[in-house]
Amino acid sequence: MKYISTRGQAPALNFEEVLLTGLAPDGGLYVPETLPTFSQEEIASWSGLSYTDLAFKIVQPFIGDCIPADDLKVIIDDTYVDFRHPSIAPLVQLDKNEWVLELFQGPTLAFKDFALQLLGRLLDYVLERRHQKVVIMGATSGDTGSAAIQGCKRCSNIDIFILHPYQRVSDVQRRQMTTVLADNIHNIAVKGNFDDCQSMVKASFNDKSFLPEDRQLVAVNSINWARIMAQIVYYFYASLSLGGPLRPVAFSVPTGNFGDIYAGYLASKMGLPIDQLVVATNTNDILHRCISDNDFAKHDLVHTLSPSMDIVISSNFERLLFDCYGRDGAAIKDLMTRFQTEDVTLTDAAFANVRSLFDSCKVDDEKTVKTIADVYNTQEYLLDPHSAIGVEAARKVRRRKDIPMITLATAHPAKFPEAVMKAGYPHEPELPHHMASLFDDEERCTVLDNDLSAVQEFVVGNITA
């Protein structure tokens, strides 16, 4: 399988190359040239497969002959051994045809473990085979950083530098990153917001000249195709668990960077019967505004009780727009260039394509807290604030009540005690047993100004692999 850039001016790459590349040289994001598709009969035959066996069926076509099938199966089997629940992604019923898919059973209690545990093992395999050392540079609004560190920490061929907004992530999120003490792991707290961190990472990928000649820069943010690929699996898994593909299902996805719900869109394109995809946002609602009103303008960032979604620029939305613009790379390049400096709208045709694929809803902090309280009081089920946004959005814009609506529960409530306690929960939700010592462990973190050169100098000065 080959991968092409959304901006149309970069060479096509195979999976191994795209795994190590991140942003395309033209500033675009890599997507498959063609998608694998599965018949309803083939999908139905997967009913009853374990999560790892299903993952192999879905992931293998994207990798092709870059990794032998037997080796890939071992990698996937090893990826999910540290997940706490035997089904990996359990479903919990809230009401008639209303479910949550618990994606927080991994080692860092967030959905990003699904992709980053796999990504770390894929990098391990490829770098060992190539005898290559790389620098990982990533930005996090809270969850990506810890998942990346846990997924990649054991690889001796990697130096990891994770940027997070200073004092803008929860204490649990911060400590999950800063208490992993290893010579190749570096946490940088940037005096800015997530978009500042993300902009620095993108700028570094656009101009890698600051790095030594023998080092390549690798992305762990959702611009890395391997992350999207891994997330497709749990859409199939949830559907099959509830009678798919013989009946359609719907999904509501709390999202800021659009990567998680883009995976659901791809699952639909690959043959999974999905009746509705709901984009659930907090007050930072560029996705909702674009989908509902064709308002694709940047607004100032607002800090909310759901900090992992406090994002103004949704990077992966470009991947969807590439399809909605008929895979016209020149049009995407023009749109995204203008987006940096002016308010833009989509063409009528592209906007119609977006509207035909998605519904959306914005949920503010007040409603988020109320939803946590309502669900806990009626079902005794505790949602984190991001998952609560997904549940509320699903209830507001749901098209059909005769098919299952599945909200992706993206994080454990213990990661966000402020929101949970505002909802009336009597104490801070407890961390799982394996994290009991988190608040006693030593932290290591470097605070830097919101300055690209300062961050890049720190990176170069701390390469040890």
C-alpha cells in the first residue's frame, strides 16, 4: 500500500516510510492512496474474534509486505498485554441502545494507549531492523504525552521530547509523564497553550535542520498515520459486539484534533455499517462550527474542564477535507495556507460533503458537569468530562433510537477530579491499583518559554540514544 500527501506535492511512501516521516515534506498529512474494503460477509465472519485477532485482520492490509505477517501478529499480541480488562475495549450499557465503549483500560487510562502502545512496538521493530536512531517530538494536551512515553520508553533507539502547556494539564496527566525517569525521556512544559506546543512540533517537522545529521524526527501525535490505523479497530470491535454488521450502529466521539473520529469515518468507508458519526466538542468548537455553519475560523482558546479537547486547530480535519475536496491536493494547500492568516469557509460542494457525513454538538462546562451528575445519579456510572461531552452530544443530535448509539469513553474519571467533584461526586475518584504511588513518585520536567529556538536547543542538547 502507498500513502500520499493531502497537499499533493510529496512523494508517495510505503508504510515503513510513512511510520518514520510524520508530516509530509509539503506540509500535508499522509493518507492511504486507496483504502482496503471488506464485504459484509467477511466482517460478519469476524464475530467472536479476540481484540488482537480482529486488529490483525484490519491493520495488516495497511502495512502490506513491510512487516511479515507472523512478525506483525506477535507485535499486535504484545501490544495489549498491559490492558486491565480482558476484552481490551469493554462496552457498558447506560440505557436502551445507549452504550459507552471504555477505551481507558490501558496503562495510562486513556484511549491513546490503543494507538501508542502499537506505535511504540512498530517503531521498536523497524528501528532495530534498520539500525537507526530517531528523535520523537510530540505535543500533548494531556493524554498523548503519557501514552507516548509508556509506549516508547523501552526503545533504546529513541529520544523522546514531549511538550505540554505549562499548568494546563491535570495533575494526574502531568505526573503520568513526569514520573517516568529515564535518560531518553524529556518532558517540556511550555509557557503557552496546546496549540503553541503543536505549532512548535509542526515547525520542527517542516524544518529539521536543527537536528544532528544522523537523527530523524518522528511524530507520535495523531499526524502519524499508524495512530489513525490502530484506532479503526475498536469501531469494528464495538459494532461486532452489538450485532454488526447485520445492523448499523452510531458513534459519538469527544474530539479536539479529529483523529479519533476520523478513524470512525475510515471504518465506514471500509465497509462497516455506521448510521451516524457525532462530533462532540467543548467550548473550543471549531469542528462544530464548521460542520454546522461552515464557519472554519480560529477563535481564541478557552480553558475548560475537558482540557484534552482544548484545541483551536484540529490537525486531522485536513485528512477529511482532502476527501471532501475530491482529493484535490492543490485546493487543500490553498485552503490550509489561507487558514493560517484569515477566516475561511469551505466550498459549497465540500461543505455539503462534510454535512452528509457528520453531525456535531458543542457542550459547555456547565452541561458537562450536569451530564456527569445525571449519569452517576441514574446509572451509578462515573464519566470523565470528555466522555460526558460525548454522551450529551449523542443525546442531543441522535437520529435513531432503534439502533445502538455508542459513545467513546476516552479517559478514566480519576484523571479529571476537578470536573467529577464539581458534579457532586463526594471525593476524588480513585486511581487504579497500578497507579497508587503516582503522587509519591519523583517528577522530572523542564519549564521553557514559548519560544521555538529555546525548545529546539533543549532537544539538541539532550539527545542521548
